[in-house]
Amino acid sequence: MKRETIEAKVIGALQDIAPEIEDEELSSDVPLRDQVDLDSMDWLNFLVRLHAVFGVDIPEADYATLVTMEDVVKYIASHTHT
């Protein structure tokens, strides 16, 4: 899967949780939770949504590595096989 496709789907999943965000406002290297003001439950719902969209299991041990958009896109890219 192409990086652009992954990023678009990640943004879509994020907008499912926080519909007020604009994708052009997101920076790839700033913590996502800071950019869109997600609380812990929203963040967990976002990670569950990523699983639904990509079919990628994200173990709780990996949550701390998923901070920026770049982190999330790289993680998804390295765990999908399509």
C-alpha cells in the first residue's frame, strides 16, 4: 500500500473520532494528540479504528511508539502486507 493511501486512511480514521480536524492542518512530526486535542479514550478509539480500517493489530505495548502522523503511517506500512 502506498504511503499516500495509508496517510489518507489514517486521516480518515482520525476524522471519524474528531470530525472537526482538517487534514491540511496536520503536521507529520508533531504529536497527533496535541494537534487535535484527543483525550485517552479518543486516542484508544482512534487506534481501534486503525485496526478496523487496516486490519492491523496494535498491541498495547506499541501504543507509546505511535505519537506523530509519521509514526502511525510507518507503523501501518510495516505491518500491512498488501
